[in-house]
Amino acid sequence: MAALAFGEGSPAAVLVRNRVLLVLCLAAAVVAFGLAFVSVAANRLTTGVGVALHGLASDGARWLGLPASVLLWAVFAPATRRRHAIVAITGSLLLAGLAWLAGREALAQSASLPSLARVSFGGGCWILMLLAWLAAADALQRLGLALGWRSLAHTALWLPLLGLLLSGGLDALSLLKEYDNRQDVFNAAGVRHLQIVGATLLPALLIGVPLGVAAARHALFGRNLFAVLNVIQTVPSIALFALLIAPLASLASALPGWGIQGIGLLPAVIALTLYALLPIVHGTASGLAQVPAAAVEAALGMGMTRRQLFWQVEAPLALPVLLSGLRVTTVQVIGLAVVAALIGAGGFGALVFQGLASSALDLVLLGVLPVVALAVVVDAGLALVAAALQGRAR
Amino acid sequence: MIELREVSKAYGGILAIDGLSLAIGRGELVALIGASGSGKSTLLKMINRLVEHDRGMVLFQGEQVRSFRPEDLRRRMGYAIQSIGLFPHWNVARNIATVPMLLGWTAARIAARVDELLALLGLDPAVYRERYPQQLSGGQQQRVGVARALAADPEVLLMDEPFGALDPVNRLALQQELARIHRASGKTIVLVTHDIDEALRLATRVVLLHHGRIVQDGTPMQLLAEPANDGVSDFIGRGDLGLRLLGQHTVAERVRIGEAADGEAIAATLSLREALSVFVARHTDRLPVIDGVGRALGAIHFADLLRNNG
């Protein structure tokens, strides 16, 4: 009633057709004029001096007026699929455009600055990119696409930025200079990170799926199993890594020549596997639990053996739920694998902790950003597979 | 075809089936009827070993059901249930093909059988073959369920309240399909139901169960005309007894051949119960009767409904 009395009657409420976008635009205006767009530092370790959007040495900031006016138009335009598409594309281009602007500024500054000086994204730039992404993601949500297309579209939002990155448009920025200096380390870290994730998921699936099946079959076993897995899940990852060092080290001295070590890849993979079990076991068990009882009765009544029932009826019907459990697990493992660097497992986490130790923020980012990107891509990929499976059953 | 001798089954110390004996012959359509908890579903499931009996003997084709592997036994018996249980990840054709696939039929033979069954159950194969269960109405799903139960041409068809969840129109239509299939194929059918009208309409023999024992076993007419005790009368429903008796006879049995009457004709295959409805609705005491191909047969008088009942 209060909303009616205030909202419907006032002319502004009639005109504003997208309140979310309005809030994002207002926030963007405040950030654009209030926070530093880039930060200029004497070298890679010192704290930089902020430069606001209107104080940039390079021109190009005025180009932001174009997407800004498109988004402002969209606040007041009728909610059509065309509007949502325009907002999504504009948001995606703006995301890349902001990065391009920072890269251009870095290039312009580097001419006048000493060679050790670094230009990085400022707080304002980060927030503006976040707001642009939010506007685009919100518009995609409003488009109401089917699951598979939605995850494809969400991935596509990043393509302009990716293109810019690959074309070298950001090379003058501190983050990319950091990459340039450590390209070999970065690539090796990437390979190692994927190894950790792969070496975790494989045993987690091989152990977790049979455990999930057993949990679905025997309620008491299931309750006890979930109690144990829940406890494991509550142990902080660093503690779990540390707890594994002692037993593995003694195992290593008992079995010399087996390549077992108290630190490094093995304890990391064991700990991560333990974490990954809960979502996989849970996904398997609840996937089997939601198979219609009538389908099971009919299958048995028509003469399927237990094995035929499982492979022909239960497994295919449980698969979508298992797959969503696997999605959660994979994203979780990609993130947790960062911490595994603490016990010498390597991966992108090694860059993060090296950066933290030397307070080089851009090095930290160089470790974090690919982890985020990897998680997003894998999540979208598995969502696509799940959507394809669902589509087949429709 | 199926025989139970002194069979008992207990759940947690309570007897669900209590020393029950029953012989079902080839071609019979036996309705097992009773209130919930009477043991009728348990009895049905003991035949295909979804429930194992504790004592006594269950025989199929003269051999103990325990001497078969459960899968082999069940593949020789069609099975249809109230909740249908179509496989949601398979299309209609694959659902119907379940048992033929288990038996290893060739693809061509299966495809031909699927189309034959869809047509038999009144579903256009070209339209429905590729559909998924969730794209079908409840009535269509149960048609597919019955087709699936019939797929491998089983010797016996076991049905557990197959039409219980359907709306009255679909239920009646499927009951007629089942009656037609039974007449045409001569299959032995065991049907569990709690619907007395369904039992009277379809069955050649009605077995009324109470607390795991047989209370009465006979033709629908016997059940109506000579109820074994007050409990049976109550179950049949005293108020509707007359109507149900009329439902057991057709107009053809009472028609006065050659006599003429005015008004729109009724079919000789109509039950007397339906004829009564027409008499009352038209406010008349005479109706012309036609045969199956529309030729005038004669007439029926209102008083004929009461002639030599039973």
C-alpha cells in the first residue's frame, strides 16, 4: 500500500522502468567522479597515487558518454527483449572499454614516467567494471533464456575483454607487466593448478559416487557417512593440510622409494578429495532419492534385474543432480587449490602467497584472476552439459 | 494358470494374507477387490514375486514361482500400476519396448510391436511414438502403461488399480479398452481394484477379500444376487444394488424382436442400467432398439427391466 501511495502516483516512478539499472547508473556516476580510476606508483611494491577519471592524461574518457547514455535510455525504455539485449551488449562492451581506457592511460603515462613506474587499475575502475558486468548480467537474467543458452551468454559477456587482453591493449598495465616478467612461472602454475583439480576430482568421483549409491540404499549408513563428511567440511582447509603432513611424512619414511611426501601434491590432493566428497556423495544420494518410486516399481515388476534397474533407470535419472553436485565441487576445488600452495603443492596459489609476502598486489591479482576465470568457465561448461542432458529428456 | 495353496504372508507379526487358496484359470479376468488393508495388492505382488510369500505355495503354469528366476517370471507377466511409472527419460516407444528389449527382440520386431500396441490403445503411432511421458495427459500415460505391460505378449497381465488415478471419462474409456483386449486376446488378467463398479463391469470373476481371506468368490451376478454375508452387501452398497444388478444385463437380453416404438433408438449393447437412464430422461416407457450396424431390432418396454431378474 505504501508503495502504491508513493510509487504509482509520482511521475518518476511511472518513467523509471528498470530500477536495478537506475541504481547501478547512480552508483557508477558517484564512483566515476569520486574514486581513482587508475593508480600510478613509483615501482611495483609501493602504494600508488590515484588519478580520477576526469584527470586522465589520455583522452578517451569522453567515449564513456556513449554507453552511459545508452544505459540511461534503458532505465526509461519499455522492458522489451530488445532493450535487455542492448543493455547486455552495452554492459559487456563497457566492461572492456573501461579496461581499454586504463590500458591506454598506462601507455600514455609510461612515456613520461621512469621505467620502473607502474600504472594499475584504481578502485574506481574495478567498481565501474563490476557495475557494468552487473548491468549486463541483470539484463541477461531478464531475457529469460533457457539454462544452456543463459550460461553461454554469460560466458560471452567476457569475450570483448578477452579480445582486448589478447590483442595487447592492456600490456602497459602493471598486472600485465607482472605477467610478462613471470610468464613461465604463470604457465607452470596454471598447468599445476589444473593437475591438482584433476587429481582431486578423479578419486573424489571414484570414491564419492559408490558411497553416494550406498548412502541412498542404506539410510543408517547414509546418516553416519554424512555426519563424518560434514565434520570434514568444517575443518579449515589450512588445518586439514597441516594435519596430513605428519601421517604422510611418517608414511614416507616407512615406505621410502614410493614417492610419498608430507608436503607437496599428495597431501593437497588428499585434503581436497576429502572436501570434494560431501557434494559428490550428496549429489549422488539425492539424485537417486528423487528417482520416482513408481518407475522403480514398474522396472522391477517388468523384470529388470537390480543391475539393469540401476544402469537403465536410476543412473540416467540421477545424473542431472549428480552433475550439479559436481559443478559445486569443481568450483570449490578450483578455489581451495589456491590454499594448497601453502604446503608446497604449487598452482596459482603460489603466485598469490608470493605476492602477499612481498605485498605486491598485482602479483596477488595475477594468481587470483585466472582462478576466478577458470571457475567461471568450468561452471558454465558443466551447466551446458547439464542443460544438454535435460534437453534430451524433454 | 495361477494357483495359490494355503498361502500366508505376515508383515511385522500381522497377517496380510491368511491361509488363502485361489485358482485362476486361463482366460479369466479376475478382479481382486476389497477395502484398503484387505491384502489384495499383496496377493497380486506374490504372483510375480515382488512380495515373497511366507507359507504355502504359489504356482504359475503348474510350477512354483520360486523355481523361476524373478526376472524370467516377471517378463512372462505384464505389470501395470496405478502410479503408471513410465520412465521419464525414455520416449513412448522406448518405454513400451522395455520388456522386448530385455528379451532381446530385434529392432524391427520391436518397432512393429510398438506401433501395433499404440494403435491398439487408441494412440496414433506417428504422433505419440517420439513423445516423452511428461508431454502426455494422465489418460494417455496409462494407455502407454498398459501398452508397455502388453508389449512382450505376456501369458498373464497383472494390474494394480491401473485406472484408480484417472478422471471418470478416461477411466471408463480405458476400462472399455481393457474389456476389448481381454475379449480379443483371451489373456488371463488379474486386476486389483477397490472400485466395485469397475470389478462388476470388467471381471468374469470377482474375489472379495477381507483381512487376507476370501469372503466371496464368484461371478459378478453371484456377488450381487447372493452376497455371502452382510459385509459383502455393505461393500457392494445396498442403496445401489438394484442399479448394479441392471448393469449386469444388456438390452439385447430383453428386447421384443420386431416390435416398433417411437423416438430415437438405443443400441442393443447398452446395459439395462443405461437404458433405465434413457427411459427416465425421455419420460417414456417404450424405446426402439437397433443392433450393432444400426438396423432396427425391436423395442423394449420399461416393465421389461424388471422381467426375470437374476
